[in-house]
Amino acid sequence: MDRRWVGPEGLEIVPAVRAGQQVLRIRRHGWIVADCFSVEAVAMHVDLAELCEVVDFMGRTSSHHR
């Protein structure tokens, strides 16, 4: 399952790999803002309290896709 966190104003944080190391990639409206090697580094760019984790319920279908 992919993990991602979203926030206000088009903010999105997703795990990524940069130069062979895992990072937390910060994007705003699809544009890369920063690749952070720690949660502390992410906190320098965004307010962590404003983030919500997006949970994908595998195997569950939406009622309007039936």
C-alpha cells in the first residue's frame, strides 16, 4: 500500500528514493518543493499538525463505480 499525506493548498508528501536513499518528497500542486531525509526536515517546510494521511481501502469499491 502506498502512503501519502496531504495538507492545505495542494500540499502532498510521499515517500520517494533519491540517490539510493529513501526521502519524504514534499510537493505543492504537483511541483517538487523538497526531498527531506527526516520528519524533522519536513517540519521545517510544513506544519505537521495540518497533515492528514490518505488511507486507501483495498478491495472496497465506491457506490458510484458499480
